Amino acid sequence: MFEYIDDCPGDNVIYAQNGLYIPDATDCMRCGLCISVCPTYKLFQIEAESPRSRVRAIDKIINETAAVSNEELTHLNNCTQCRACETVCPSQMEYGQLYDLARGKIMQAKSSERRGNLLAILGFKLIEHKALLYAVTVLIWLYQKTGLQFLLRKSGLLRLLKLDNSELLIPQADVSNLAERYPTDKEHRGNVALFTGCISEHFDRKTLMASIKSLNGIGFDVLVPKDQTCCGAIHQHQGRTAVADQMAAFNTGLFNLLDVEAIIYTASGCGLMLNEYGQRDAGSGLKGFSKRLFDITEFLNLHWPDDISFKDHHANAIKVAVHEPCSQRNMSPVSGSRHQHAYALLEKIPGITAIPLPENQFCCGAGGVHMLTHPEIAEPLRNAKLAHFEQTQADFLVSTNIGCALHLNIGLARNKVVHPVVLLAELLF
């Protein structure tokens, strides 16, 4: 599958059939640029927690050149998959995709009964089966509404079972169903579809409804396909690529049937995965899918009317700090200027001043499920973000990634982390 190509001395690379490559070790070890942006290296200050060290482990796994030690696997799994290293790598190495390939090979090598603990297996099954996820959501809603949550938190049982931090991540559940169409009462400008994913539909309803209200407010009908499923990102990054491929094919087939001008997503992590659908099977309609994809902040900016009105109820100015998710800052094709749309959208709101959160180039530690599997890494990274937020003296911390928002909402910024479109919708008529 791989071959060595020696175009010039000191410039060896290992090429894969899909165009990805790993620079030769002698080349990679000369460059330390990736270390400057790696969150785990920042925490531990050891070479084993650097991207260039992980590349060597990835090389062994993919090319089967040598056995990988348990210590190497530990350091590899510590990676938050923020892919900040890709933004500074002079070789333009596709670290994220190579990491996923390596994780996939690790999963293939494990027997089915060893592919994760019981909670992890249950989590994957919930995401894969929408009816089962809804049933569990109802149980969570009852847990929150009946007072059982209060009692368990007070009892100390959650802490004894080491579930206290994980339980704090669960936002208020909404068990109602979204309508399949939300028509605008303004002059009709077109139809758009809303991607809700697996978590946002019932655990980030405020952002979804704010997006619908904003889209209706600028003249678009919003369609919400009820059969849509998870984007597949969690499975993809845990090496379960076959299931991720099935989710990609299903979502693409479903949304391609809709007569809409755009497909809108609110979570940048989902947006990254959706945009990368085109890197899969070219013959299944995935290639053209990303052409209609837009982050909600991007679409609103592109179609913002000049004559829109806001509610005039903010006598005092509001200061917000903008957290820039790794899934927008670092990852092609949603990297580059797309994360700037949050700033542009906030600037449209009278009385709001938006500033970047200091050290936005570093990951907050959420990393999908990384905040659950590696709290010893996720928590200090989060604490650094919250300390920066406190220093800004901002009223709100805004983020376009639901995972980052849930992670950051624990601690100093509790209940202060919101999606920028939520602030926008609260001021729209």
C-alpha cells in the first residue's frame, strides 16, 4: 500500500494511495514548529507528548515497520486531535487523517470483546440507534426533572463512582420533537436544511431554535429532516470507520433529496466531519455534498439583509470573548477564515463588543470524547481557558462547538458559554 520515494537527499516521504504521507524521520525530527502549538506538549513538556513523536508511532502502526509499545500507545491516545500541528507543518502532513488510519488499524487488530469498556460500547450504540438514544434522553430528562439529580449530587454517590465530572457535562434535556418545517413570515428568499446531529437535537435545543429563528428572520424556510443521524465524527476518530462511512452515506442520501439552497450546521465539530464526507467514496454522491454546507454564522453573514431590525433593550454594552474551536481554526477545508464569521455576526448586534479569547491557538481539551476519557489532560487545558476568560472580564464566552461549550461550562464560566447565534436571536424581532 505504501512506497518510499526519494526525490532528493533528506527529503524522503512515505506515500499512501490516497495521497497522504508521513515525512521521513530524519526530516520530521529537524522541525520543532509543531511543538509550539501542541496542547499536550505544553502540559507535559516531554518529547513523547509531541506530534513529531506520535508520527513515529503512527508510522509503525500503518506501515507495520515495528511493534508499538504500550507507552507509545498511551502517548498517542493522549492526543486531543486538535490538529494544530497541521497548521504549522512545513511538510503539510495530513496528521489528522493519518491518526484516524492508525486508530482504525488498532481497532481491527483488537478482538470484538476488547473494543472498549461497557460504557464506551453503550455510548457508541446510543449514537448509532436514534430510537435508543431518545429513550435514554427521556430517562435523563426524568432524572433532571424529578429531583433525583439534586439528591444524587448531594449524596456524594456520583463522586464515589467517579461520575461527578461526567454528570456535570449533561445539559438540560428537551424531549420534544422538532417540526419538519419552519416557514418564514418574511419575504421568502429560499429553503435551507438544518443538520441537528446526535446530541444537539435534545441537548442544545436553544442553539437550534435560535438558528431557526434567525434564518426565518432573514427570509428562509427551515427544513429539519427527522431521519438524519449522527455525522460520524466520534466513530471516525475512535477507529470505527465502517460505521462512520455508513452514517456519511445515509446523511448524504437524505439531504441530497431535499430541494434546498444550503445545508446548515451549528456545531463546528459536525461541520468538519460533514465537510470531509467528500474524502470518502467519490461514486456515492459524497463529493458534491460539501458544496451546499455552511456554518450557521457563515450563512447568516452571507445573506444578511441591510434593513433588519433589532430589539432595543440593551441599555448597557455587552462584552463577549470568542473561543475559536480547533474544528474551525485548524482543519481543512473549514480552516482559514471561516472561524471569523462568528466575530462578523456578533458585530452586527448593537452594543456588543467581541474580543478573541487569549491563546485561542491552543485546544481547550474537549476533543470530542477526550474530556471523558482523559480528564487529567482536559481539565488543566480547560482551566487555562477559564482563567483567560476571567482576565478578559467579558460577560459571555461564545463558542460554535457544542463539545467545547459543554466542557467550558464547568467551572468559572458556568452558564456563561453560549453559541453566538443565541445572542443574535435574542435581539431579533
